[in-house]
Amino acid sequence: MPVPVPRQRAIPAVESGQALAAMPAQGGGPLKEEANRTEAVAQNTGGTTLTLLLIEDDPAGSPVLPELQDASGTSIRVRTARNLTEAERLLTDDVHCILLDLALPAPGRANAATGDGAGTDELAVLRHVLQLAPRHAVLALTASGDAERGTEAVRVGAQDYLFRDELDGRLLSRAIRYAVERKRSLTTERKLAEGRMRAQENRRLERGLLPTPLLDGSTLRFAARYRPGRSRALLGGDFYDTVRTPDGTVHAMIGDVCGHGPDEAALGVELRIAWRALTLAGLCGDELLGTLQEVLEHERSDDEIFATLCTVDIAPDGRRAGLCLAGHPAPLVAGPDRPAELLPYDNNGPALGLLKGARWPRMQVELGAEWSLMLYTDGLIEGRVGSGGERLGQEGLVEMVRRQLASGLTGEALLRAAVNEVRQLNGGELTDDVAVVLLDRGV
């Protein structure tokens, strides 16, 4: 570490009529090279009183200033610490900037001027201060002509560096305000970058949690539409899935966890994965729903949380199906000679998580040779109709789907039109999650 040059005994006060352009061109680090930018910074933040913590070890307290002023005339308070122990005590939340003498010995090291215990890291004291004050702006003070060391200080984390022998009040005032604003800008950019990264990770995670239907070997056509109610989310409390078991039966499910937050979305994913595993293991009907209720009771964060569920198991010949409802709206079925209508819902059992020992009867329904089966969550039928408080409801959905089928819409186009019309009737975005599944069998 080079022997520090003698320091000035005082930093001159601000000369109100002096312009930055009139200063010597050499020295001063990146600040002088960005004079116009720092002038704008000083103007934009004028009126804010800043506090400077000066860390230097001169026993006489050499560059202690009772008052500094920036270009706008705003006072800059100054505190002085002779070592890092004092600096830590004086480093309160109202300190905006630290002016650090790089010649100050780092903790555990003797003064470099004596040569006792000198290490190889000339910026150890700066690294210590940056660790001590990660949220504060830091200005490095170095010997005149030691630009290389100053540049390295900026690379390590300081906002700027200044030459000790060329320092005056106006330059210091500008440097303080520029460093504070640069630190704020970097902090904001880092938080935005972290936020974007978290959002990207969440989207990748949520996209990976959405189901991929397992329908290999089936002649049924599958389509789905999903719109979470949470802003900027890909996954909500609604969930669905479709699988084909080795015997040729196609199983479909749609459900809704009460609530709209990330915890409800996570619980919906758990229930969907459990449903798929249990279905592939051979469970069906009441036995399947009873096991899913046990999963919900163990995984929910609150005893008040419940989930509605609709399951259908379509026979290998495609002409009939078993239907179980756990507090969920009944599906719609339509065919060439069969207007859209609701499947029976008289034996609708309670939602999962409401009653211990509940039962969910499995109803046998006839589908016919050619049909379309639509499963949906209540977000599709609870949107408002017009400016009043009336809801679309199941009957309104039936009439809407009848009209859309009559116009020739099928598959993805039918689901897209249904969701868009519900939004239009609601007068804007729906606040609840929406999931719709469509299974078609042609001849």
C-alpha cells in the first residue's frame, strides 16, 4: 500500500459563483467527465438535506466541515468518524453518503505507513465499509494521481472516487449528490431486475404445473381454456386434468379451490396431481373423492378452505359416462340432435373439505354416438350480465353455448368465444378464475 500523501487541513466551503467548468480539468474521477449529468442530478434533487459520514483517521479531525452546501444552496450535514468502529456507531438511517479515505487501515491491519502487518488487499477497508453499509452511497478518497486505485474502488462498489489534493467544497457537494442518486438508481434497477427474474421463474413454474392431457389411443378431441383471476398470474385456484387408463376409459376432472391467492393455486396443483395418480391407480367415484378430501385436509393452510370438484369417466365405447359432483356445477352436453343441456345434478355431494365422512354418488349418464361435453368452473357463470347485479348463471350459459354451437363453433373456437362473451357481458375482466374443458366425440 503506498504511503498516503499529506492531507489538506480543511475542505474549503462552497464558492457560490464558481462553475464546475472553471475547475482544473485533471483529477476528480468519473464525476468531472459527467459534469452535465451531475448538474441535472443536483437540480432534480435540490431541497433535500443530505448527511455525509466522513471516515478518516487524522487525530486533529482535519477535513471536518460544520456545513456544506450544494449548487441549490441546500445544506449537507457532516459527521466524522476516525475509524470503522466509530463509523459503525454513526452509521444511522439518515446517513445518505460515506466519504471514505482509502488510506485508512482495514480492521485487523496496522497502518500501512509503518509497514507492520500490511496485507496485499489495498481496498480491504472499502470492502469492509461496503459490507457494513450496503444501502449507502460511498465515495472513495485517494491520493492525487492514483486514478488506477480510484477506478478499482468504483469497480469494487464505490459510486465515484475523488483526489484528496484537488478536492474543494463545490466538487465534493456535487459528488455527494451524484453518488446518492446513482446509488438510488442502481438499487432500483437491481430490485426491478430481481422482480423480473422472480416473475420469470414463477411463470416457468406455473407453466410447468399446468396439465398435459394423457389421451394417447383415444379418439376424443380435447380443448381447454384457462384464465386465472390473479393479476399477472398463470395459475389460479382452478384446476383440471384428463387421462386415459389402460382399459380405454377416459377420465376428466375440473375443480376449484376457494380463494384466489398463490396458496390456493398450490393446493389446486396438489389436488390435480393426486387425482391423476389415484385415477391411474384404479380409483374412481366415491372412493376417489374420499381420498382427495383426505389430501385436501392434510394440505390446506386453513380449516375453512374447501374445493369443489366434477369428475367424469367415459366408457371405452364413448356412449356413456359416470358423473360425480362435489359441490360443483354440472357439465353441459350437446349433440347434432341434442341441444346443449346440463347433465343431472340432483345427487350433487358436498364440496371437498366441508363434511367428515361425506359421500359422493356416481351417476350414470348417456352421451350418445356423437357429442360435446363441457366442464367448467363457476368463474364462467358468476360474471355479471349488464350493469345490474344479475349473474349469467348455468341457464344463461346453456343458452349462450346453444347459440354458439348453432353458428358452427367447435373446439378451441367455441371455448374462446364463450370466455370472450362472458367477459363482454361482465363489462370487463372477470375477477374469479375461469377454467373450461371440452371433450368431443365424432362419428
